[in-house]
Amino acid sequence: MNLETILKMQNELLLVAMLLAILIGEIFTTQQGKVKLINFTIITFAAVTLIGFFNQPNGDLFGGMFHTNSLIHLLKNGLNVGVLIILMQSAGWLKQDLIQQKKSAEFFMLLFSSLIGLNFLISSGDFLMFYVALELSTLPVAALAAYNAYKRQSAEAGIKLILSATLASGLALFGISFLYGSAGALYFDDLANLLQLSNLTILGLVFFFAGLSFKISLVPFHFWTADVYEGAPINVASYLSVISKGAAVFIMMFILFNVFKAFTSIWEPMLYIIAIATMFIGNLFALRQQNMKRFLAFSSVAQAGFMLLGIINMSALGVTSVVYFVLVYMFSNLGAFGVVQAISQKTGKENMDDYNGLYRTNPMLSMVMMLGLFSLAGIPPVAGFFGKFFLFTAAAGKAYYILVFLAVVNATIALYYYLKVIRAMFLRQSENPIPHFNNDVFMKIGLATASAGILILGLYSPLYDYIQSISNLIFN
């Protein structure tokens, strides 16, 4: 094994090295030095994120179980950037609450363990690697969802997530066993050549898709989402909403395009129906929410429905639109979740009515929230508009005009409930508004990074052209 071979797994190895460093630091650091350990971890992970943009060799490892290419490197770098923003937004919470509970290092270890699992998930070349990575990425997050051990809602969120994840894992494994029984292989490339259209194959595809749909919160596998988001710590909810969901969308797209390309007549109508149901149910339930975490939970369900518009195209254009939209969605959602986290941490308030008059006391937080919600709604010129436009273009390219029309209807519904929050912040008044407060440096950098991503990707975006160039090489 030479250096080039090792560099194919550089991201995973660096994260493992970080886990060991955190463990050693936790052992030898006094209680007074825990703040320095938190700062060290965030800064070190920022360096790991930067390193990920360099030295990116392509190829396979372990006989094809692990593979990487330019697009996968981009996806991993995107996940790293998202986790870095989450860590910066969580720094104040970690120092204020978790140091006293002596659980700050464990938080990092669980989070990075899940991220390692997601990296292996999107690099998996067979269903064995896929399943192990799926479990590694899910189980630590279930512990994180119950991290506020003294809150009943947090414990309930952890239980609901682990039970839902167990059911989803069982369904996915059941489907994989059917596929193995049908073709006698687990490698994606082998299955693409060996699978024949049969009842066993179709059943395997349906069970596998159902299992992975839980992770993406597609209807009707979304029931856990709002309760878990509401009960879990806000940074864990944002991780589930953006990082975990983004990786699951990537691997679902890759497997459908590569393994089940010959069965598009089976899964395209399935995606068509689920996309419509997911958009409508997510948006209609979001209209009723007052708690901001539940509000963003159903918003993320609806956004998952929009992502299916790109997957259904089944071409390089579809891949480009989905990857671009997920990266845009990452900055948009993390901006909104970051504001919710900042307000909840300082005041404990999480309801929409609490945001009345927020602009008069905290104008910068209001502006960040407005940018995030405008992007999620798809209002030009912020990045979310172009993300949705490319998804609509991809679906229209396959002549799914009714689906595009229904997506536009849902975008209009979403605009209404996003504007409810903006109206509360900018137009309504409150006798007891949220008082002005200052955020720590890390929170300010995290919110500024999310805002910059929304604006830069909207006003000037060579990123889309870059994604398109590598997608054309891989999928054409």
C-alpha cells in the first residue's frame, strides 16, 4: 500500500485521527481546559476540511468495495463544510452546557463517527460496505438525539429515532437479501449486469428504497422527523436535516442510476408519486406549525420531495441539479437552524410568535434568517432560486410537465409559510420581544459562512458548471 492508495481514503483517515486526538485530549485535559479542547477540535476540523480540497486521487480499494472520484470528493467536502458550520454554531452550547455535564468530547466523537459512516456510505461500491456504513452513520446520531439526558423530549427523540432507524435498516437489509438471492452478487457493478426483471428483484428494489427513504424523510416514511427534530438538540436536528439527508440522497441517486438503470420503468413511477406526496404533505403540515424546529422539520420533508425531481431525470443533468441543490440547501437550512439555535441558547424561546419584532432588537439575526428562508422558498437572486430552477429543468427534460406544475404549486405554498416567519420578524410588534444579545465568535462565523454561501452561489456560481463537467464524465 503506497501513499497514493492511502490518499484515496484521506478524509476518512483524517477523521479517525481526529477521533483519537479527541480521546487522548479528553483523558489528559483538566476540567478547566475543556474549553481549549473544544476550540482545538473546531479549528483542527477546519484544517481537515481545507485539506479535503487538495490531493484527490481517484480509484477503488478493497476489491471495489470502496471507490472514489471527483464527484464523491466534492460531496465529502460539502459534508465537511456543513459539519464545520454546525460545530461553529454549537460552540457556545458545548461550552455553556456540555462542559458542566462532562460530555463535550463524547459529542465530537459521536458526530465524527457518524460523519465517517456517511463518507463510507457515499464511497461504497457494494451492498456490504453500504450496510455497514449505514449503521455506522445512524447509531451515533440516535445517541446524539437523546443527548439532553435531563429532558424527556430528548430521550423520547432518541428512542423514536433508534426504533425508526432499526425498522429502516431491517427493510433495507431485507431488500438487499432479495437482490443477492436474485443475482448472487453484492457489488454494484456486478448487480447492474446480472439482475434480471423478476418479482424477487422488484421486491428487493422496493424494500431497499423504503429503507433508505426513512433516512431522507420521504413520505410515507417521514413520521419520525418532526418529533425527533423537536426533541433533539438543535444542532443534531440540523445535522439530520442537512448532512445525513444529503448523503442519503447522493447514495440513493448513485444506486438507482448504476444498479437499477435497467429498471427505470419500475422506479420512475414510484419516485413520481412519492415526490408529489412528499412535497404536498411536507408543505401542508408546515403551514400548521408554531414550533420552529417542527416548522423546519416539515420544511425539510418538502425539500426532499423537490430533490426527487432531479433524480427522476436519470442523466448527468439530473445528477448535477441534485448535487447543486443539496449544496445550496445545506447553506440555506444551516442559516435558518443557526438562528434558531442562537435564540434558543440565549432565551430558550423556540416558537414562531416569539420572533415577533425580532428585527428591531436583533437585525443581523433577522437578516440571516430571511436569507435562509428566501433561499429555501426559491426567491431570486439567492441560491435557492437557481437550485429549484435546475431541478424543474431536469424534470421537464423528461417531459414530466404535470410534476413540474405541481412542484411550482408547492413552491408557492412554501413561500406563504416562509413569509409567515419573515412577517413576524419584520412587520409584527411584541410587548415582550427577544432582547438584544451578542453571539460568540464561532456562532458569528458560522452564520456568516452560511449567509455567504447563499449569496455567492446565487449571484456567482461556477460551482454548477464544475458539477456539470464532472457529472458528464461519470454518467455519460
